Amino acid sequence: MNRIKVLVVDDSPILRKLITQALQADREIQVVGTASNGKEALEAAPRLRPDVITLDIEMPVMDGLTALEHLRRVYPKARVIMFSSLTEKGAKETIKALSLGAFDFVTKPSTRSLSESIKKIQEELIPKIKTAAPKVLARPVRPVVSPRPAVQPATPKRRLPSRPLGGRWEVVAIGVSTGGPKALAEVIPRLPGQFPVPILIVQHMPPIFTAQLAQRLDQLSALKVVEAQEGNPLVPGKVFIAPGDYHMEVRVRGTAKVVHLHKGPPENSCRPAVDVLFRSVANVFGGRSVGIILTGMGHDGLAGAKLMKEKGALIVAQDEATSVVYGMPRAIVEAGLADYVLPLGEIPAFLQKIFVQRIAA
């Protein structure tokens, strides 16, 4: 049976043992080695040829960020999942790691219970490892021998956009998950500071991390990027990122449209959830909205995008070739909701094309 080969890198012997024990319990994963710092990881990776590397950030000799930069050059085949502490410093370094090409991250167990720590690692890390290396688990398909020549299927015609670009759009709502920080860094900083509508973003991330993401994007962008707060008025040229562990909605208060945050039940195992944002955008803005689904695991945003589309909104999905994980965009495309399916690098220009007259004004 094919198994995903994992290299565990952490300076703590206890955590290395915990991670190894947690992963070895899954019959589809094989821990092929461990390392106590980035230097050892660089030496071990070409020899062990892991599919996935779990990489701590704070380590002696060579830290995780330095090791990540070297690994992307000397062993780019492996997907790297960062282990981060749930602190402001840990979050800041994790956001940087994701921008440098790390596949995803998990936070370190905070409990002292051995069994609870192992359970947390298994629940959070194993699904990400399997998502990072899906081809390893793919079973080879034995060809079927037929006495007659196989009939080649007709090449499907390229689906043309289902609608023109004209419309008085008043808001852009973006949903994104795995691969999101890097994707957002390729979209938001390439938009002009005079962008004429507010932009609302749900990125699946825990508290602290969303604040660091907003801060980093703000530094890179002409637009003002903030972690959303209750009651923020939606103003043109401003980007609002839903804070970790809070759903974000749009509400009408008097004549203003504002941000509303709440801790309603998780949806699609997520809080914040894209569906929650998209539903509220559909209800408040109707067909005057643009919904964008970028790279991510699962199908969060599907139900919300369906409601937006029913109200007349324009729906855009990132294409498979440029997605780190083609889960959320695939759900939109396969449901027939996407008006446009675009490579990530074309999305900023597409948005400027929509608003070109209002930007020029």
C-alpha cells in the first residue's frame, strides 16, 4: 500500500515523539525520519525523500523560516507544514512562512495531557498531510482490456463566460482557505488604492493569525487592510478580514452598511465561514455583488455562492492549475456557479476591468 512519507522537524524531543506517535497510528502515513533543527532537515530531506515535512519555526542552529527558504530550493518536491505557537510572534512568522511557500500550518498542542495532545495532532495535522500529498494515496487503476478499439471521448468545448461584465457592483466578497495568505498577497497588493468598493475576506485561520495577515497585507498594499471589528462601516478602498473564531456578516444600520461579528455555530467546521459572509452579502447587496472563491480545502462558500448567484451576483473561481488545493473552487465550478474561472494572476486585472470607469473617475 502506498503511504505518505513524512519528515518531522522539531527541537523538542517530546514533541517529535508526540508527532511521530500520532502520525504512525494512521496506516496511510509513514514517518521516515526526524530532525532537531533546520540544518539536520536540509541534510535529511534529499536522502529520505519525504512527501511532507512538518517544520517547527523556533529552533537552534537553523530556524524554520531559514530552513524553509533553503528547502524550497534544494528539495522543492516536499510540501511543508509549519508548526506554530499560538502567540503574536508565532503568528507573524507563520504568515511569513506561508508567503514563502509553506503549504499550511497547525498550532502546537497547548494541553499537558498526552492523550489530548496526540488527539489534537491527529485531528488537525493528518487531514492536512493527506491533502498535501493526495497523489501518493491514489490507487493505480488497472487498464481494462477490450476486444474492440476504445472510443475516444469527444474533446469538451471550452465553456464561455455565461454573462457580460456590465453591472453596478458595490462590494467584493472573497472566500479562501489553504494557500490563502500567498494567494491574497498576489491579489490585494495589485489593486489600486482608489478601488471604488469595499472588499470583505474570509480566510480560514485562528485568532491572532488573522490580525497578522491583515497587518502584512496592509504593509504590501495601497489599499487599507484591517482585521474587521464590530460596527466597521463599509467604505470604498478598504479591505476587511474576518477575525479568527468570529463569523463576519454585513448588516444595514440606518443608512450605513456595517460589519457584524458573532460567534454563531461553526459552518462547514469553520468559524469564520465563507457561507455566512456570502449569505449576508446576498441579502444586503443582492445582484450588486461580486463573489470570489480562491484556493482551499472543502466546499465552504458553495451554499453562499449559490444564493449570491440566484440574486444576480457575479461569481469568480480560481482555476485548478494555480490553486494550492482545488477544493473550494472546484465545488463552485462543478455546481455550475462560476461565471468566470481564472488563473490567480489574472484576478487583479479582472477586478480592475470591472471597475475601470469608476477607478479612472
